[in-house]
Amino acid sequence: MLYAFSRSPMAWALLTLGSSVLLAIALFFQYGQGMAPCVMCVYQRAALLGVMLAAGVGWLAPRHKVFSNLALLGWLTAAGKGWLLAKEHVGYQFNPSPFTQCSSIAEFPAWLPLDTWLPLVFHPSGDCADASWIWMGLSMPQWLMWIFAGLTALAGLFIVVRVTGKSRKL
């Protein structure tokens, strides 16, 4: 059952929708609540965009072995990188040091200048150490650590299900 779901357009559509909702929430906090994103926030948005792009590839070709496997690998990579970025961001918030501070300028690769292409989404203007938003005892990057951990685990589960084949039911 899980094997069939991992190869269905619905699985990829849900991943695309969920990632899009998360990005919309980030933009609501920026433009609706006036919370300026820091460079780590922007990098985490880029990781979320990576998940969205991988989901889009998977959605377009959920049963095509090569594209579907590339989509899974992209999803796993982007979600894992997002977790690492969120973890680093938590360090800036709760272990501030004058010797380890985040940059105020996004440093995207020259071939992918997201801050130039989409400045409304990827231009940093906030402080990484700002932990003024707390919900249920967790800051925004702490929530993102959980979200990216869940996305990474789900991608890993889908990969395991694919590797073990449809003969096994999870």
C-alpha cells in the first residue's frame, strides 16, 4: 500500500502543497506580521524550494523510474540540508557569540542568484539571533528543524519502500 502511494501523483501533490503552504506561511510572517527574514531564514526557504521542485518533478512523472528516483533524492537532499540550516540557525539564536555570526548578505551561487531573481522571497534583512517569535516553547528555526526532520524521514521511508519493493507491505 505504501509502495503504491509513494509512486502516486497524490503523494507528490501533497508534498508540493505542504511545501507551498510552508512557504506561504513564511511570507505571511514577513509581510503580514512584519518579521524580517535573516540570511538563515532565506537559506531555509531555498531548501524548502528544493523540496517543492523535487515534488514537482515527482508529480509530473511519479511512475517513471529515473525521474521519480531523482525526485526522491532531491527531496531527501533538500530536506536534509534544510534541517542542517535550521540547526545552525538555532545555534545563532540560543548560543550567540561575537565570533560566530551569520552574514547579512545571501551568498547564493552565481548560477542561482535567488536573492536577485526573487528578492521579495529571498532577500535577507533580519537578524539571525532574533528569537522574538516563540510558539509552544519553540522558536521558528526550532519548528523548522522538526519540519525538515519529518520531511527527511518521510523521504527516507519512501526510499526504503521503493528499494524493498512492492512485495513488502509497510
